[in-house]
Amino acid sequence: MYFNKYRVIIPFLLPALILYGVFVLYPYARAFYISLTSWSGVSSNMPFVGFKNYTNLLTDGRFLDALTRNGQLLIVLPLGTILIALTFAALFTQGGTGILGSGFYRVVYFFPQVISAVIVGILFQYVYNPRYGLLNSTLETIGLDNLTRTWLGDPSTILWAIAFVFIWSAVGFYMVIFIASMQSIPTSFYEAAVLDGATRWRQFRDITLPLMWETIRTALIYIGIQALDMFVLVQVMTGGGSTSASRNAEVVAVYMYIEAFGKSRWGAAAAVGVILLILTMLLSVVIMRVTKRETYEY
């Protein structure tokens, strides 16, 4: 009987395992091998150099600077996105009730999610334009001319201008996830809390937050992985390092792109990709360990 069970299971699993091996495991293994070579990307010759690409990265100031920027985004993006998304979700849904017009606000805040990241990046290029952009024009209209900047041309603001765009576009998606999680919490919990005189903030702290903690952990991992990427927005909004100021927003993924397509150093670019993979896996494990809490069933 035990043998017959696996005779049925294995044929169903085998196609999926083959596809996973061909399209996931093999590219990973191939990328790791390429990272051990000095392949130019076009030649059939792939000279083996061992871990030289990795040791070179450890002494490459530009790579380390890019990694530092990803580290900064790893702090700012999850905190900003989750705090704002949680606030909106609580206002629109907590306890089965929301503020007036919450249904309309849900649609409005989710709308950026239906726009591709490339379009979002191009849109905010115009918003940040120093001469006719919406942001500077608004600041001038309300008398705050001293706050106007060349947002994407100033080394001190370019990275955070891009970070704001990410948060603006991502909040709606995570708001919807948090709303779905809050709606699964029985309203009787909130009714009992109201009878005890609990404020809306205390309801959120003592009921909502603990019962949806697993959802928040998952969101934290997703946003952390996105913070280690950020390729599309940075590439679109800065032109991939085409100006001196844009170098101050160069992240690891953009550095990898330049190494591969700009300098034809595919071996070094593959090494960067492998490092990103390792960092992503470590990040997921660390977040799962650090944020582990007692789960509540209801």
C-alpha cells in the first residue's frame, strides 16, 4: 500500500520538479559557475578565475557604496510602507467599520498598483522636474520656494526621492493585504473591547496587531526583498548612472546591470547576482527568526 501511494504521487510531481530544475535550479547553478569565470558575455571562451570576482567586489568602493544604499533602503522602505499601509487599513477596516468614504479611499490608494513600475518612474520624472514639475510648482505656489530642489539631480535627495516613489506605489498593495487580514478577525473581539472602554488605538495595539502579525511578517520579507532590488525605479528615474548625481542612487542591481551590459564583465555581474541571492535568503531567515512570536488562534 505504501509503495502504491508513491506510484501515484511521483508521476504527478515529476513534471513540476523537472520544470523547477530546468528553469530555477539550473540557472542558479549556471550563474554561480559564470561567477567563477571572466566571461565577457559574447565569447565562447570562459576563463576560470575562481573566487577572484568575489574578492574584487569586497575591495570595490563603488559596489560597497551601492550595497550601503540598499542597506539604507532596507530600513526606510519596509518601515515607511508598512506603517502607512497599516494606518490606512486600520482607518478603513478595523473592527468592521471604517471612516466615511473608506470604500472610495481603498480604490484611490490601490490605483498606483495597477500602473507598471516603468510608467511610475517616468511619471515621477515629470513630478520631480525642477522647472515645470508638480512638486516644485506646488512649493512655489504656497510660498515655500526655499524648499525647491533638483530632486533627481541633487546627490543628497535623489535616493530618497526614489524611495518615496516606491512607498507611494506600494502602499496600496500592502493596504489591501492588511485589510484582508483585518477582516478575518471576529468583530466580537472589538465589540468586547468597546464595552471595556478601549480606544481605537488600544484596539489596534492589543487586538489587531497581534492577530495579524504573521501577515506583517510576510509583508516585511517581500518589501525587504524589493529593497535589495530596486532596479526598475532607479534605472528609469536616473538613467542608470548617466549623470554624476545618479551615482548617488546606484544600487547593487544597477551596478550588476552596468557590469554586464555596460562593461561586458558578465563574470563579475554573475558574482553580484549570487551575492544578491545569498543576501535575499539570509534576509528572509533573519526576519523570520527575529519577528517570531507566539501565534494566536481564533
